[in-house]
Amino acid sequence: MDADRVAAQGHRTPKRPATDPGLSVAMVAGEPSGDLLAGLLLDGLQRHWPGLKAVGIGGPQMDRRGFEAWWSADRLAVRGYAEVLRHYRAIVSIRAQLQRRLLSEPPDVFVGVDAPDFNLPLERALKAGGVTTVHFVCPSVWAWRAERIHTLAQSADLVLCVFPFEIPLLERHGIRARYVGHPLAQVIPLEPDRVAARRRLQLPVDGPVVAVLPGSRGAEVEHLAPRFFRTAALLAQARPAMRFVVPSVPAWRARVGELARRYAPGLHLEILEGHSHDALEACDVALIASGTATLEAALYKRPMVIAYHMNELSWQITRRKMLQPWVGLPNILCGSFVVPEFLQRQAQPARLAAAVLEWFEAPSRVAALEQRFTELHHELRRDTPEQAAHAIEELLGR
């Protein structure tokens, strides 16, 4: 995601006087989306407590707010059961070290930002040790692994929710919760400017553009980028004028380029470092990995084709724990298949290409989708940093 643009819009001048005694907060964010959310939360906390001291595990967006990272968020950015197993000992060691340090030097509050498999056990231990705990972003207990709601109740004194339907579910289980809106809905414009975005990316104002987003984690890139690039090659055969933009996190840009040359030889793909928001705003259709980026695409009112592929063992475990027929956030939030999803063996280039082309051939369907996504945007729009900071202030009684 285009974190610099989000971060710039989230920053405001502190309201409290410099004599404010401050607040000590420990935080853990484990991937780029969590780092972004944590950075925005820090904006709100710093407005309430200008003398804020924040430590723990974080990424660049947290660092730029003065966060003291004891470990980098990159150490936790692992997805899938098989992938986690390969890094299990290192991750558990980091958590144990962090837990000991926070229990010996307890902060005023601990905030776990997403990453529930790492954060919930840590929160549970800290809460038992007398530390006030907050979990930011409710785990998807409404979609899969429903048993985690009991763990959440034992771990968090407060859950900050980004979707309104989560509040009654948590309250039924005795969990204190506050809806704070989704920060992306505040940052992304209600009326995207496709022409301006294309000019920023030096793309033709007219002509078909597809944004290709194979994910931000290494495992996602390795599993999805080959499929997505073969899909792009098929699309270029069907529509030679089609242009492709491929946002990539800096750590994986070189690898994404290698995969593009291997699986779409001769095809010109604009591989960008960051700029995912520009790519989504500029495109006609997004070919996209399931995850937070699908919500970003929905907020930019763009039709999309969602796909996901992972290690087969991870998929078999995940599939058995799914509670809903959808995995893409736009479909979950709308309660129907408003955009197509292709998972695991279904994620074949020919099927993906056909689904992308269908969007170009159905303008009335695109218009209806844009209207539904506009309604969704209004539902999710709140001043998330301020709402979240105020909820924590109430929890602490300060």
C-alpha cells in the first residue's frame, strides 16, 4: 500500500500542552498493513499524549513517528501454516524475550496490532501480569477460526474494531469493543481521480490498464506472481493495447522483476516500488491477492479479480476452518460475490484472464459495483486515529 501518502494525511499537530506527563505504550505490528495501522494510531496517541514513549516491534511507518523498534516487523511477516513452521522457533523466541522485558518494565498499555497468532498469546500473558492490553483489528472470527473469540476474551481488555458488524459479536461474548472505522476509508478519496493517477504514473490517459498485485509477503509473491504474470500475457494477447502496473514492496521488487521476465517474457510491465494506491486509482481492473489490498481496491471503487494460492498443507488446514463462502474483504463486507474469487487450484491463468476481460465487457456491472463500493466507503469512514486514541484514554481512565 502507498504508506507515505497515508502517513502524510494522518499526521496532525498535537492538541495537548508539552507539560503532558505522557504515556508509555508497547506495540507490536507484524507486516506492512499492520505497520500502517500502528502508525496512524500513533498519530492519535501523540495528539493526546505529546510526550508519548512507544516501543516494541514495528516498521518504517512507526519509526517515522519516533517509535523505538526492538525488533523489525519484517521478522514476523510470515503467512501460512507451513511457512510459519519454518520460522517458528525464531518467532517464539522473539515473543518470549519481548514478554519478559515488558513484564519487567511494564508499559501503561500494550497494543497488539493485528498479527493475532503472535499478539494474542503475548497479550494474554501481559494481561495476567497486570498490563492493560488492547488489540487493534478484530481477528476474523466471523470468517474462520471462531474458537479464537475465547482467546480474545482472555487476552484483550479492549478490542478496536475496523468493521461495525464486529461490535455486537464481541459484546455477546463479554468483550469490550469500540468501532473506530477503517483508517483507509478516511485516507482514500471518496471520488478517485483516475486521470491524475495515470499522469503520476506516466500512463496514457486513455486505454485499458490492469493493476497486478501479487501480495507483499515473500510466500505470496512466489505463489501468485507466476500465475498473475502468465495471466497478464494472456490478457495482452487478447488486448494488445492493455498496460500493466505492478506495485511491489522494496524488499521484493527485484524478485518480482525476475518472475515477470520468466513468466511474461517480452511483455512490458511497469514494476513500481510502492505506489499501490496510485496503481489502484489509475487502473480499470485489479488482479489482486486476497488481503487488505482488496479493501483498498474497493475503496478506490475498482472492479477486481481476487486470487490466492498457498502451500497445499496450509490450504487444507485453512479451508477446514473457513466459516463463510468468501475470503475477499469486499465480498465479506457486501455479503455476496460482488467480485470473483479464485482460490488455490482455481487460480489458473486462463480463468483469471477471462474474469478480468469480463469486467471490460460489462460497463453496467462496473457502474453497479462502483455504487455499492461508494456506500461501503461511507460506512467505514471515521477519524480512526482520534477514535482509537480516545477509546484507549477511556480505558485507562486518563
